[in-house]
Amino acid sequence: MADAPNANQSAASLDSLIEVRKAKAERVRAREANPFANDLAPDAGWPARIDIAAARALADAGRVEGGKYAEEAVKTAAGADERHVAGRIVALRSTGGLSFLRLRDGTGELQLLVSEATLGELYARLDELDVGDIVHARGPLIASKRGELSIDTHEVRLLTKALRPLPEKWHGLTDVEIRYRQRYVDLIANPDVAQVFRARTHIVRSVRRVLDEASFLEVETPTMHTVLGGAAAKPFETHHNTLDLGLFMRIAPELYLKRLLVGGFDRVYEIGRSYRNEGISTRHNPEFTMLEFYQAYATYTELMAFTEVLLRGVDDALQAAMPEAHAKWKAERPFTLGEPFARVPMNEAVQAAAAKTGIESWGALYPVTNTQEDAFLTHLTDVFSNRPEEMKVWSKSSPRAKAIDWGNFRRGYLKCQTQGDRLFSAYEYLSEPFLADDYR
């Protein structure tokens, strides 16, 4: 049995593949063509380019049972006009005088059926193409013998030569480290990931729309602060050379947004980057996008109601923009946005959770009332005596939140969450300065 290739052998193999691709690029140049042309209209004979989703839509009437396409139905639906598409080659195979190229753009995939009988001597130029190359092609839409929607290619042309091959076993890439460090490879290997990128764009856009329609004013506030505020987190530090001033990259936009309320803006929001010099994982990034909005003359009950409006507005917009992907995500949800959100006071939530533990000594402390809060927290601290500081922080989860009689440990701090994932945090802020000092 041959030994597994070591790092030097792998590097040598990669270098060899790159040299082969460079040689193909030089062959393209030798016939006075540009292997990095990037132009979609080399002459007047090419029709305007359409994306692959649009090309598929033209042939929708030709789709039959099982997702296949009927040849005559496709011809009737799409006609004999040439269609012009472009994208990356993600699969390539040849059988004598017939080749099949799988083309992918930002909207989907489509097969190019390339025949030597149609291209003649130009068919030999397919040897210059590799998986990963960007090409464009023209020809009428047809259905292959196996019912695959295809373009009967009258011409295919290289737009950009990929000198580096896709990583080995790129198809269906599952290695988390590679996926997050080489996002471009992840997008090529796992098309569903691109749906998440698109969904994020629609989500941010719809968040803005809902807030704008509710008369909130979008603002931009400084990302470099002289003092820390808005959260408890370790910051990134930097230095302003001209002012000889130490600064912190913001951990939250809170302080400047509050100053805008003081200045007379009743409703403000910001969607911007924040930075926290802490742990890193696939679910926790030191640089992230945060939404914060502030509303004067509002109580925690209004915040809860508006949170539902915001989440439903975003979900409706996502459904309209990406119906197929949204239907899949909706089916996988363990919750629904179609019903009013459950509103559970903190003491009831803790009571229910404590009951599940089976610890008998907890039973005597229920129901928990505001007057029992200190005793309850003392008991919890005793139970978790090895983590007293954690319990202290937990009991005062938001010292700036207003005291309210909602059984919420008299803190106006709200969470909207599902299956352990926090969707929102909201506060009815304490505005009386003397009380604020007491809670420090």
C-alpha cells in the first residue's frame, strides 16, 4: 500500500495542476484570445445575457412529473431563440463527440450540452476548460434525452481561467474549519450557504423598512469611544496619533443613541458593527453587526408588542423574496410566528424550570413574589455556592432596567427567545439618576 501523501507531495501536486492550467491559458493567448476577458458581449451576434433562473423560468411549462423536462414542451415554451448565460463550471464530462458542462451562477445551475457536430473544429477548445473556470455560452433551450433542461450550445467562450483548482473533495465540503476560513470555497461547495447570505441581505433590508415605517430615524454613531459603555465586554484598543488619545472600538452603540434621545429625537436606531475582544467560534465573532433601537415614551409592554411586529415583518419580507428557501426553513422551525408570543414572567419561568429538577427544597419557595426575591436569590446562591458571583450577576441582569411589578424580579428586562437562542433583548430603562446610582 502506498504511503499517504505528505504536505510536500500535496504542495507539489497543487503546483503541477496550476502549471497545467497556466499552460492552457497560454494556449488561449496563442490564438490571440484573452483567458481573462471578462466581457459578455464580444460581438453583435450574442444576445443579452440572462441569469440561469430566468432561463429556467422560460422553460417552466415544459416541466413534467419528477422534475424532468419534455423535449417538445420545452421547444414550445422557450422557442428557438438563442439564450445567453454565464457562470462557473462546477462539473465537466465528455463522451466522445459530446460534452456536458454544469454551469452555476448566483441564481442556480444549468447544463450546457456541447456537441462536436454543432461546434465543428471549435469543439477541440473544450480541452482548454477546467472545473472552476468562468465561461459564457449561447444557444436555444432544449431537454436532453434524460429530461435535463439544457442549452444546445452554439458557442462557448472562456471568460476567466481559474489557475488554482478547487480543493480536493470540494463537493459537499463539510470541514468546518475550511468552510469558515475559505468562505468562497464553502459557497461553491454548498449552494445552500449562498441562500443564507441572500437571506441576511433581505433581513437587514426589511428590518430597516419596518423601523422606518414606525417613524424611527436611522443614524450612524462613532465606532471609536473614549469610554466603555453599553455592555460588559472586553474591548479592542487603538490609538489616535494626532490627538495622542487612547480609544476603544465600541462594544455597543448604546451611549450615543441615548444622547440622541436627550437631544430630542424620539425614535432612533442603528445597524452597525460592534467589536468585542473575546472568544471566537462559528457562532461567536469578535466583529459583528448589531441592531439597537430606542424609543421615548414607551413601556416594556409596547416593546414586546413591537418586537412581534418587527419579527413578523421580517419573516413576511423573507417569504416574499425567497419563497422556496423560506418554505424549507419554516418547515424546520420548532416555533411559529403565526401566533401571539407567550409572555412568561421570570419567576414563573424559574419556577417551572426548578420544578423539573426534582429538588424538593425548592418547592417551598413558590410562588415567588417580589417580596420573596431576596430570600429566593439567597437560596439559589446557597444551591450554587461554587458560583456565587455568577448568581449575583444573574440576579441583577440589568441594573439599568426600571423596576416593574411584573414578577420579573422587579427588573424591566425582557428576552425574546426560542429553543435557547435569544432573538431579542429589551429594556424599559431606569431614568431616575439617583436610583441608577443605587443599582451600580
